[in-house]
Amino acid sequence: MLIQLKGGRVIDPVHNRDAVGDLFVEDGRIVAKLEGRKADEVYDVGGKIVMAGAIDVHSHIAGTNVTLGRQLMPELPALAAAEGQPILASPAAWGSYATGIRYAEMGYTTVIEPAMIPTHAIEAQAELAAIPIIDTAGLVILGNDDYTLELLRGGRAGGDELKDYVAWTLQHSKAMGLKIINAGGSEAFKFNARTFDLDDEVLDYGVSSRAIVESLQKAVADLGVPHPPHVHCNNLGIAGNVETAVATIEATQGLPIHFAHIQFYGYGDAGEKGFSSGAPRLMEAVNKHKNATVDVGQVMFGQTVTISGDILRQFDGRAAASPKKWVINQGDGNGTGVVPYNYRSKSFVNALQWAIGLEIFLMAEDPWRVLFSTDHPNGALFIRYPEIFHLLMDRGERDRWLDDLPKDVREVSNLAGIARELTLSELAIITRGAPARLLGLTDRGHLGPGAVADIAVYTEQKNKTAMFAAADLVFKSGKLVVRDGKVVRVTWGRCYHVKPGFDTQIKRRVNAFYDRYYGADPSWFGVSDAMTRPDRFATIPNLS
Amino acid sequence: MKSALERAADLLGRARFPVIGGLFTDIRGAEAALALAERLGGVVDHAASTGLMRASRVMRETGATPASFGEVRNRADTVVVVGQGPLRRDADLLAKLLPAKPGLPRPGDNKRETILLGTGKVALPKQVRTTAVESKLSLPEMVALLAASVREGRFDLRDKALRVKIEAAAERLRKSAFAVFVYDPAELEEPVLHTVLEIVRHLVVTTRAAILSVAAPGNGDGVNLCSTWTCGLPVRTSFARAVPENDVWLYETGRLIESGEADALVWIDALDGTAPARPKGAPAVVLSSKPGRAGKDDVVIDVGCAVVDHDAALYLAPISGIGMVKAANANDSKPSVAAVLNEIAKVLDAKDAA
């Protein structure tokens, strides 16, 4: 069946397209205009904005850690709704099903879960499979696990065995890439460390955070995995940590690397309160190092819950829990901390965090390397994205928000002086084109022939919050799934993963390791095609 | 004559408020049960949910400080077994948690040791150094005394011998590099669980400490996690209203059947091992992998046994999470719980459409 979207303003920065025209869809893909054929179904989208479906590179939507958050905070949606956040006051509103529905309504069609625990990949994949409509993928965590650390003991490089182990882990969990969270820091926490810097060493293993990241970065590059290591740096959330972030960026050897939620590292220590915007310093480094990409991790005011494999940081953050309860889960590898948090507009620190995030977006010279995220739910629930798009695209809106914040925020941030407003094309880059490119999902994020027909249609309006909260139409793989901001058809998406090769000797070694130290059989946490729907899993080819 | 699936669908289609209980099943069975409960506006509960419910309420009120089985096995220097539950559930638990072979690098240089608090007489592996704290006092009292002593607070205790033991245990805990309390939440009431957590929260200010809650039988933890990611709430949840509701007392299977509030039961028992006791008093659809006697109003459907007849995802203690176990002799002569529940839902859909 040939579908025609007629007369919309098509915004596709991948193809430098921003013009009124038609789009054609057949068999779930975008096709070139077929001369002499009449469309079977025509949607008149005259006056509307037509974009590719949005892609979220970093959103905690599934797995043990997220469900631990749900166990601690079933009241989260009710608390958020009571403050006016656009969410139903039901515990189910942050369950798997509602996650897919709400994302689709906003025009999102692919979302990446960035923190799968290797030994809990079965749960993560089962949860991802329970999310309707959107395509998903998971990043698997290494860097605080004893197998990796043993290979790097005393400054060894890890060599082929590390490469094999990374490849085996990616395949075993059906992940699309590697996540590194406070490399070595969680392991140090097991030895009762309460801080961990880039050049601190993990006790007993004698390996630094820097060395862990470098070794894993090299392994991923050698394996040809399209998505570079996805790194959560040390010292998250601490005043003055911009120096750590810059040092980490400078240590990246020119190899591809992605830094997650860098807003949380954009902190200087100037000013009376010893807390200031480090965004200019951070963005100078980001702008200069073209091998690096980042996502922002924007903060929004209101109730949320922070969920992180950075257990050391979460342990420290427990004192600020609101409501006053927290979970520190000392699990294998990284472990997890879950700390409820309410970002308050009257708080100097929270208001500055909010401003720093926006500064980072607006200081980016190359939007292809500065991607959108709130680190859902850590900076804000993903339902807040439309408000953030509004802030990025409308200086007046930013000024209105700034007026409500503590006055001294203006003194230590640069936001008030930034006139830039993102264009629709730039928004399409940071939410579509750039994420697809970063993830190696070349069949989406754009509207060229051959792309998966993931399409979002919006009504252009001054109020960008309203515009992006409810898409007029959303097509997922060529099927109409949303009309007038509501899901009209529930489909089930695919899960993307990589399949790098490895020497099969690694299996024997890993089996022996788990047998001895855990009394466990790694086959228990191996994800197979059979565990879910047929055709659920799709492979992303390695880089040649 | 109608098929069992049709009779099951008839029974459930007529029911005003059905409960899906037992739930001794794998993750796919749990997913299907949750979907059916949502569709019917019924309740989901698990036959071993008593401990899960206590733990989940305590978690919602104040949080938790769990450690994984692997972390305890490799790194704990002090393992406190609280009550009789853990070693009754698994007599070899201490041998698994404190194996003779050295584990991964661990903090501190203490010799590994276990403290038995009200466990009664138990057989212990040779390699484990043990301090047993026994008394005529109740377990909650002993836990409270230990909590006070860990904080170096004052407490009244005439039994001198017990005081010495409690104080020695508290001293050891303060000096531990990683102390872990092992318990079965089905044995401890909520205030006791809170007290243990408070000890851990006190210790972690200066050192490392955690709890290890023994997993519930019948894949209870797996079913409970599945319920949580599906609807945001643990089991004992009702889907009768627009928003799911969890209530430990209100939505317990036995009470719902006994009181007559639930007018139909779906009883699921499809795992190897001891069968949970099924509450009687409502017409039931029974999905069982074991032979049993059926009541005259029951619809009994033979199903395969997870792990025995088919591969299954279940909560596995050694990885403190859900894993996939292959069936040694897989056979598809009997359908899985998930397949039967999904078929019942299809029959209901067809009836609705007709």
C-alpha cells in the first residue's frame, strides 16, 4: 500500500531539506515519489511540520534498576501529577506499557535504555519487549566488574581477551553498545571509598578510572561497534567537576566516545556559594574535541527519582532524598542507587543546574555532537521534553522562567545573555539525525528513501510545549499509530543489537569465572531470540 | 461438549471480581496473568507473597539496602543470619555464601565469620567461624537489643551471658568491612525489618553493610518484579478500577475467596516442588502441572512445568535477578501457563466481538 503525506513542511537536516513537499511510504519504508502511481492513502498535512520519528539516546526505561525505582516510588506519577506535570496519577503511568504509549504520542519512535546489567539482561530485555510501539535497544554496563578489572590489573592493557570479553558481553546481552559508569568508582565503593577521581586507582587491582575507560574505548573501537563507549564520568554532581569532565574529554585519544548527561558535569566552583556554571569551559572542550559526542541531561523543576549505576554518587546523594527514602543496591559490577529527588525552582543549586543544561545546548557549535536528553528520569521525566524544546526555541520563554528563579542564578550563569533560539532543523538534528548517526541506526532519523517510515507530524505553533506534547500523526514503520496526540493502534517494535565476533575461548573462561565466584552459569543470563516475539531482535552491522 | 478453554472463559467472563492466585509460574506466565487480570478487572496475587508484601511496604516507606548474592559470597566478612527462615529454606546457604575457596578481592582483613541470631541449632560448614546468639527472648527482642548495642545505646538486659554475646556481635558489626544481614521476610514482621534496615543505615555511615533477603518460593520475586514493571505495583494488586491499586490485606487471595468478595479463582501451580495450598470456596480455573483432585465446579487444565517441560525465565538467587533456565528434557506435550492464559484471553475477545 502506498501512503502519501501531502504538502507538509518536511524538515530533514540529514538531507538538508526544509521545504514544503510530499513524502511517500510503502511497506514500512520511505520511498521516492513513484511516477504514474496513485497513493492508496493520502494524508493532507498542508501547513504541518513533518519530521522523522524522534530518537532518545539515553533514557532509563527498563531493567532491574528502573524497576527498583518503581518499587521504591510507586507514588512518583501521583506526586508529579499533583505538581502539574503531564502524567496520569497512576503507578502504571511509569510502567512499561505507558512508557511506549507516551513516547509515541510525542513523536518518539526509538529509545535507548542506557544501563543494562550484564547478569540481569533477561529482565531488561523482557521489560523492553513489554514496551509497545517504539523500537528499543540497550547498552550493557562494564568497567566495575571484576572480570574486566582483573584483565586490567596493575596497568595491563587487557589485550585481545578484553576485546573478546566486551564482544561476548555485548552479544550475550544483545546490547547495542557499551556503557561505562564511573569506571572503577563503584568497585572502589565496595572497598568503602566515598570519592573516586579520574586518576584514582581501584584498591587491590591497581587500575585507574582513566585506564579502564581507555582500554574499553580501544576494545570497542577495535571491534567495530558503531556506537562508541557511552561514558558516565567520575564526580557527577559535584561543584568544580567541570575539570574532571574536561580532563576526561582530553584523555579520549581521538577515538570516538560519547559522554552522557554532561549537564551534571558542567559545574564550576566560582561565586559566593562556590557553585557556578562551568558550561563555557565544558563546551570549549566539547566544541574542540570532534571525536566526542555528548547528551545533555537537562534538569526540569519538579518531582522525579534518580536511578543510577553510579552507586558511590547515589550513596552521597541519599542525604538529599525527597521524599526521604532511598535504595542503595550493592549489586554485581556497578550496583545501583535510587534516590527520589525534587528539583525546586527556588533552590539556587537546582535553578543553576537548569540554566547550565540550557547553556550547554545553546553553546554547542555543532548540534550533531550535542544531543538531547534529560537522562530520564534523573534530570526530568521524559514527559517534560516538549517544555525543554520550547525553552530552547524561544528566548522569551527562557526569560519568563528565569524571572521566577533566585536572582543570584543570573550572576553565575550565562543563560540570560544567550540570544540563540534553536530552529526546527536544529531540533531535528539533536532529536533525530544526530542520535541515529551516533547509534549506527542509519535507517532512521531522516526521511530519505529507504529509511524506516518513522514519521512525526506536528502543528506549528508558537507554544512549542503544546506543539511537541501531542503529535498530529505518528507513523511507526509505516503504520499510523498516533492521531491527534492519542495512540490509535498499538504495534510492537524491534530491539537492536550488535554482534561483534570473539574468540570462543572466552566462553570457557567466563564460565569458569562465574562458576567459581558466583556459583552461577552464564547461560542463565544469555539473551536468546526465543525469549520473546519472533523477529523481535535486529542486528546492527559492525563498522567495516 | 465445550473445551476446557471455553469453559474457563465462560467462568471468567461471568465473574464480577476474579482473582488470579498461586502464580507459581515463570515470567511469561506472570506476564500473561497480569494481562488477563487487567482485562478482567481482577486481582493478581502470589501464593508466597506474605514476605514479598512486607518487604515491599518497608521499601516504599523507607527504602532498602540490598546486596546481591554474589557480592555477599565474595566480599562479606560478617554474615548475620536472622531467624530460622533462611537456613530452613536452604540448609546449604552458608556454604554457598561463605565457600571454602577464596573469592574476589574483598575489603578489610577480617576473617570471615557468621553470627547466628535466633536460628536455633543448625549444621554449619567447617570453614565458617560462628557466633551463635540464642536466648529465650523472642527474635524481635534480640534484633532490637542488637540494634541498640550497635548504636552503643543503653539497654536493659538482666541476662549477663546474653548481654556479652549481643555486645560482642555489635562490636564485630562495627568493625566489619562488609556486614550483611540475611533473613526471610516471611518470618520477620515489618517492625523487625525496619529495625534491621536501621542497623544497616547506621553502619553504612562509616563502613559497608547490607541485607540479603531470601527469595520467595515459587518464583515469587520474579512474578513480583514482573508485576512492578507492568503496572508499577507489586502483587496483591487489583485492576478493578481505572488505576491499579495495591493493598496487602484487601487483595490477598485467601481473604478474597473466604469473604466471597472474589467470585472466581484462577489458580496457577506450574513449577517443580511443593505445591502451594489452594484456597477453597470459589469456582476455579486450575492451571497445574501436577495431578490433583478437582472440585466439581473447577475447570482443570494440565500445563507444562516451567524448567522441566519448557525453558523458563525465573528469579535465580545466585544472580539476584531473573535468569533463563533451559529445560533438560523439553517437551511440548502440554501447553505453558502463558499459552493457556493467552488462549483464554482470545476466547474472551471472540465472545466480546460476537
